[in-house]
Amino acid sequence: MAGEQTTDVVVVGLGAIGSNATWRLAQRGLRVIGIDQHEPGHPWGGSHGRTRLFRVACLEHPGLVPIAQRARELWRELSALSGQELLLETGGIMIGPPGSRIIEGTLTAAREHDLPVEQLTPEQIAERAPGHARVDPGDIGVWDPDAGVLRPEAAIVAAAEAARAAGAELITGQRVQSIEADSDGVTVRLADRDVRADRVVVAAGPWLAKLVPSIPLTPHRYVMTWFRARDGHDASLDRLKVFIRSAPGSDEWMWGHGALPGDLAKVGDEFDGPFEADDPDAIDREIHPGETDHIAGLVGATFKDLEPEPAEQVTCIMAHTPDGQFVVGPSDDTGRLIVAGGCSGHSFKHASALGELAAQWAHGEELFTEASFLDPRRFG
């Protein structure tokens, strides 16, 4: 063993949230070491897949709106630093029956934060987004002009590079063996050294609960699916807008967007649990016969422009909390061990701002927004 290294803060995990936490901490002038068992932008967790949806009118909780707004600012800043368009702001549409979770959750978030959403009739939906022309007669749409698409792999690499440019040290290809907090600090043990810090941010995605067992997370394998346009049809993002919507004649919902130039349309079914826990170190990466039949059926019933059979499928791992909200903040009363994760299938859009919240916790700052609904200690 090479001995002990000292720093102000260690960030464990350089995925969506961890890479951003490392960047935001280094920008504050702190000595920061970020550690990951893989390289930033890798395909082994839950932060890959070419695109992720971005929304501001967040149906999952009204308190997510200021987090999404701060995330948008930070994604734009990272875009400028990296010279890449990481966030494509296209607008998006939520479709479902009045009073449904999709519609009411979106409208509640919009009302609480005075967001410029617009309600649409089925006829207006077909005019605004022709790829969504198949809707039930009683359904309505809510247009979120601030929605769009993020490029996850590029965004993570950009955050990691911004962290390095701000002075952070990144250690990759090394797995954290254990994290031990005491009254004076935290020791992060690696195979070849110990790293001693005042505080640690654990942003290890589906591996978070292995390092901090007190956090109730359920890692869950999920298959992402992409679809081709039918011959003679247009399934581009211009026609098939970013969406969360119910399927015609069904109370099931889907999420996705049309094809970006040179790519395929991406559509997934909603993951609402209950979930069987999967070991993130032993995920089955094979796609089995019949495994995508359900999403193929929903796509065939909903989108006239798409071939219903997936053209491409890739596995990823999500990490669900019991209430579907993230965990960001101290995991105990010492304040030295801060966790940031629990994606629950909707965190990537917020990742830059969740990294900022983790950095604020680690630096002892006032948080930029009220975030008690994300407190890891809420589960007892």
C-alpha cells in the first residue's frame, strides 16, 4: 500500500451526479479527489444511452422545479466550457387524462412556480406534434417549452474535465473498498492507498447502498429501446416531440423522443415498481427473447410513424428509493458522510444541480433551494 493521502473532500463515483459534485467542489477552491472504478462516461451504470430527457415542469415533485432550473444553468455553463451542445432545448409535451399523475403533477409544478406551460386539446396536440396524433378523445396535453434532450455521456465527460481543469484529482480504474467516518474525518480505502478527508460525497449510483448500507436503495436492471421510422414516415424530433404520455386505450405510460439527426427514436415504458433488487456487479447484459414485447406493443398502438419492433436495445441499472425521490445530504448526524443518488429513473436532468447541492452540503453552505424532501435521513 502506498500510504495515506489527504484532501478536503473525496467524491466516490464520477457518474452523472459525482462528476458534477467534483466540478462544483473544485470550483470552490477545495482540494478534491474524485474516484471511480470505471472511466467517466462508461456504460455499466445508469448514466449512458445517448440521450436523457430534460424537463422543468417536473411532475414527480414541485420542489424539483428550482433544481431543474439551476441544472439548466449549469448544463449551459458546461456546454460553454466543453464547446459542445449538451442540452438541446426543444420543448416537450405531457399527454394523459385530466387529473392523471402525468397531467396534474405537471400542472401542480407549473402553478407553484409560475411556469409558462400551455394546455392543448387533442387537435392542438396533433398540430403541434404530429407524431403524437394518436390520443384518447378525453386526453389533454401540457406543453413544457423548457423541456429538451441531454447527451449524458458527453455531459459526464465534460463535468469530469471541468473538475480536472479546476484542480481536482481524478482516480479511475480503482474500486473503493470501504468508507469509514469518525469524529475527525473520513477514510476512504482503496486497494493501493487510503485517502483521508474532512468529508466524503458518495455518488456511486447503483453501488451507493453497498458503500452506505443505511440508504434503502433497490438497484434494478432496465432495458432501453430505440425504434426506426416506418418506410415513408418521419419520426424526427420535430414531429415526435419529447414526451411523457399515456398509451391510447390504456392507463400505461411511456416516455421518449423522436430521432435526432443520424439516430433513432427512443421510447421507454414507465417503471413504477415494485422492483426486485439486482446486484449491480452481476447484471445480465443479454437481451432475451420476448423481453421487449411489452414496449413493442405500446409503441405499435401509439406511434403511427414508428416500426414497433426495437431496432436497438441496451441494458442499464437504475437505483430506486422507496418514495421515488433522490437522496442528497448527510446520511448521519456527523455531516461528514454525504450521499447523492437514488436516481429512481428521473435524475439525470437534475444531475448538475444535484452535484451542486452535494457540494454545498460538503462545503457547509446554505443550499440554493429547499431540499428537505431529498434528505437521506427521511427513511429513519
